[in-house]
Amino acid sequence: MNDKLIEKVNFQIIRYANCWEDADILLEGLSPIKGSKILSIGSAGDNSFSLLVANPEMVIAVDINKIQLYLIELKKICIKRLVHEEALNFLGFKPSSNRTNVFNKLKNELSNEAKKYWEANINCIESGIIYAGKFERYFILFSHKILPCIHSNKTVQELFKIKPEKEQEVFYNKKWNTWRWKTLFKIFFSRYIMGKFGRDPAFLKEVEISVGDNIYNKAGRHLQSAEAQHNFILHFNLTRNFGNLYPHYMRKENYDIIQSNINNLQLHEGYAEDAITSFGKFNYMNLSNIFEYMNEHVFETTSHALINGMTKEGKLAYWNLMVRRRISAILPGKVNYEEDVSIKLTEKDKGFFYNQFIIDSLK
């Protein structure tokens, strides 16, 4: 990561209260084996938790934003101490008026810094911490203020109604893809609006394409598919909640396994390459979309450092949103591009706004 980014971006807030990346394809692409060491970009913690289903020796969730680590720490204690239904209520997936009481029972297991932060921001817990991020507020602004100017709630629900893909395609083209949708969607998800209300403008510095057009086109392809009907990310984008479509780590069949392995998750503040110094070489890495924010020189330098911190035949997974970066393209002598699996998993990515999901493996 470029040090100048730290100077420009406010890392004293929760930027993401959820991971907006598909843990299902992450796990399928990496296929981590039992007893492995995994480095994972922290963000909101969701995908780092999901990696625990592989029964690894350790998952190191690393982030340069200590506030994000406070969020992961709270979620970790929540998963450790609460049964599935209680966790759904506490985190905000289901309604609850008892979150403060639950927090008071959990808080003494937090680090002093995390405890003080959440005591000072108890309102985020009362409202459900999965809604506490800047990016979540951006999505909520769209679904609450913009989408009602485009479609009725009935039309939104019709989008998620289970139906054959051909009917979904017809519905999108005849009823959903109106001039209002095209115009307001592109404006709201433009570089300026996204930089002001969603991501920081510094995160978009390397983007050279039209942000609004790119996301509109990606969304259009996905909304015409039957997969859209089951997509928890899209459901939040359009309805301000997940409904009954939970992210991977909060599905009952995964939650219990994650809970049994929760002590294998450790948190580390700093860059991804810093964690290598502290924990040694890793078998697998979940790098989120960190390369999106780097210029080509920083990307190359970081790639060398990460590759040197991996074991032989290790695997890396990462996403390209609007900036194309691929380690195997700049280090072909050391890294293989797993092209077939990358293309296959990209096609079924629930993070429909991403351009590419990449699996690279060391030679």
C-alpha cells in the first residue's frame, strides 16, 4: 500500500461493516487444506471468519485501519460466545432491542482499546453493527432515497421472486431497465458521488474508466440472471437488509464450524507484508482488492514482498474492481495464473460489480 494513502484517507472510521466480496468463490478458489496458514485482508472480518471452515492452523486478519480491527474483534467475541440466533440478533441481521445488554456481557473480553471504542460508539451496536460502515450508509442512501424514485417496492420484490432465468431476463429488459434506472444509477454510482459518500476519492485515483457506466453494465448482466434472486449482496443494495440471505460466515452450517475454530483467528495491524515478518510464510492469501489502490510501482514492489512470504505452491486470491492488476502477469516466472478456475468463479461471483476474481499459484 502506498504510504501517501494513509495520509489522505480517513482510517479513523468504520469504512466497511461487511465484506462485499463473495466468500463462497474465495473458498472454492483457494481450497485451503486443514492445518494451513492463511493471510487475509481484514476489512470487516467476514471472509477471514469464513476461512476458518477449512480448519486452518491460523488465519491472520491484517488491516491498516485499527477501527476495522476493533470491528473484527467484536465480531470474533460475538461468534465465540453467542449461539447462531443470538449472533444474528446482536450483529443486526435480525431485529433486537437487547444489543446493549449483550454487549455489556461481551465487552470485558475485548482489548482495552476496542472496549473503549465501542463504549464510545454504543449507538452503532444498538443499531446493529452491520449497518455502521460508510459504505453501508452509501448503499442505504441509494435504496432509501434514490431507488423509490425509480421503482416501487413491489417491483423490487418482483426482481427477487424465484423464476426461470428467461423470465428474469424479460423482467429486467421490459420492467426494470427504465430510463430512470439507467440515468439515476449511473449518477449515483459515478466517481464523484461514490468518492463523496461511499469510498474515499483516493481509492479511485488509479481508475481510468467511467465508474458509473462500468458498474451499470456489470449490474445489468447480473440482474438478468437467476443468480440475482439469491444474492445477499444485491438484496442489501436494493432493500437495506439481507433478508434471509446471509453471507457465508453467518449461515448456520458454517457458523458452528467457525465458532469451533474461532481461536485460530488472530488480528494484526499493519500492511499485509508486515504480517509475514511477524508470522512467517503463509500457504494461502486472501488479498481482497488491495491492488486497486496502488500505482504500478507500488503494486510490483508489494507483489514481490507477498510472493516471498509464501510457501511453495501457495495460492493467492484477489479481486479487480476497476483497475486491472494481476501478479502472474508481472511475475510469470514465479507465479501461475489459474485462468480456467478464475474465469469460472468470476462468472458466478455474487460481488457482481467486480470485473475479475483471480487465483494465482506459486510455481
